[in-house]
Amino acid sequence: MTSTLEDHHPAARLRAVMESAATDDGTLPPLDGELLRAMALPDDLPETLGIAEVAELTGITAHTLRYYERIGLVTVDRDAAGRRAYDRAALGRVMFVTWLRLSGMPIASVGRYVELALEGPHTSDRRLAMLLEHREAVVAHLRELQTALAVVDYKITTYGGSCAG
Amino acid sequence: MTSTLEDHHPAARLRAVMESAATDDGTLPPLDGELLRAMALPDDLPETLGIAEVAELTGITAHTLRYYERIGLVTVDRDAAGRRAYDRAALGRVMFVTWLRLSGMPIASVGRYVELALEGPHTSDRRLAMLLEHREAVVAHLRELQTALAVVDYKITTYGGSCAG
DNA sequence: GGGTGGCTTCGAGTGCGCTCGAAGTCCTAG
DNA sequence: CTAGGACTTCGAGCGCACTCGAAGCCACCC
């Protein structure tokens, strides 16, 4: 199964989105609606994708995709031959899970979130609460990272000074 | 050894610095010279600190501080009774190591950096190179986190919409 | 029909970064 | 003098998130 995907679609969409946010210096561009639109999947995807294609599209290894399914983070149908066939919904869930993971949410929490989602729409306020709480954690982590970056930058600019570190 | 530190010095300086950068909404304040000055140690520290005081000051557990010493990330003198006595230099190194760790540098890399520092001033360009390279990694991570935050925010604002995740 | 390559399942292994517990030492307070 | 508590060393254990390998199935190509 060589990648017809590669011909018709930008590969590794998630990574592409991240790179699209890149600037040369250390400054961080604002993230706006444009970026979010860029994250949408192309319309002309095949009905279902094999695991290798999903791996390429998301940057997650096939091994890890199987692992995610095993522990219940995603549910994936099989084709006649017993192979995983990711439809758009499954792909969307994989990508969302991936973003949650990239944002630092522990696997156990992602699992609880998915569990709630599977229970039905009546859990939506609990899920929303989880996301809001998680958002705070992400913001805190961002702040921490920015501060640490400032310290590293300070060290870089004062290099040649003290050898304290 | 109850904390005389607590009376005379702001506790958990590292955490205090991070909290000083906090804002109520999700926006991130600029990190400027003011913040960097705030990170400096107070002048009226005792000559040496015990491990519990360093733990309180840095937010690193005593267990972890011992572990860091074991694996060579810091070197600490002993007092007459064989206890760790952190002088200003040692404390500075602990804090710098902590910032490197918080910025996501793996322990092995911190170890290599410290090794180079111990070799002498002639390794300063290699250390600078390490810091510059690490800086790129931190910036990349920041971008990734910001993008993931945008996705989470998107999900939050569109809640009640699709149940794709 | 035989080989190649990608998929399947399952369970076990890996790497990182702590984290803990046991057993002993030393100082201080009562 | 004795009890308590904070410290010491050492080695082992843990939690997380993968990551890998073995053994087998299935489709396609020569």
C-alpha cells in the first residue's frame, strides 16, 4: 500500500499545521481562525484510510495507533480482511486525541473524556468542564515554558559571564 | 530544622516567579528584565542552606535533590556532621538545572552540559551551542502547545456542536 | 504456487524521571 | 538518658507512554 495519499494530500497534516505556525525568530505568531481552518481535513479523502495512511497523516506510529485503540481511546472498524479502516469520524477522533496528548493531557484523562463522550450527549457539561480545567493546565504550562525560555535566553545572552551553570 | 527560611525569605522562589507571571485570562504576559530581576536570590540568605531549605526554595523534593547529586547534576559540600550544605553557588546551579528541566531538557543533556561546565571555560562555546539548540526545541514546543491550546479552545467554544470528540 | 510486504493479535520490554523504603547517624529537647 | 526528627546512603520499585517482537493471516505479483 504505497501512499496514494502522498500524491493527493499534504502529508502529516498535524505536523504541517505546526510548521505553518513557525517563525524564524523565537516569537510566537498569534493563532487565529486561519490556522484553525488550515487544520480541517481535505474534502477529497478516501472513504476510509488504512492504518499506515492515518499514521502518515497524524505523525502517530501505527504501533501507537493500535495501542490507542487497545486502551479505548478510539474505536475503529475493520474491513472484510480484518484490517483497520478509519473513516472520517475515526480519523477526527484520532486527531483530537492527538491534540489532547500534544497539549499534555495524560492518557488516563483522555480515556475518561472519551468514556464520557461514548456515554452520550448528556455528559457534555462534564466534558466541557474537563476541557476548561485542562485549558488552565495548558496555560500554566505555557507560562512555565516561557519563563524557562527567558532564563535560557538570559544565560545565552550573558554567556562569557559567570560560570555558575 | 523548622523553616527560619519561611520567615525571612519568600518560599519556593521558582514557583513564586512563575506565579508572578500569571494573568487571569489565558494571555501570556511578556517576560522582561523585571521578571529576570525577580528571579535573583535575596541577598540575605544564610551562607549555606540545608537540603530541606533548598527543597522549599526550589520546589524540588529532597529526594530528587539527592538524586540530582547522585547522577552528577550538582555537587554539594557536607558540613561537619556529613549533611549537605548548599552554598550560593550550589544553590544557583540547582536553580539553573531546575530551569533547564522545566524547559524540557532531558536529564542526560543537562548532565552533558554540567560535564562540560566542569571541564572548564574552554568548553563555553560548546555549552553555548547546546543552549542555542535547546532554545530551538523549547520554541518548537511552545508553538506546539499554543497550537494544541487553540484546538482545545476551538473545541470549547464549539461545544454543543458535533460529538466527534 | 511461492515469495514479499503489510497487516493482525498478544504480551512483554524499554526509557525516563523520579520516588520510596530500609537501616543507620547525629543533634536537640525534655 | 532517652525519644524524636531530620538527615545520611543505597538499592529497588514505580508510573507513564509507548515500543517492540513473535507468530500468523491475507492479498497481490511473478
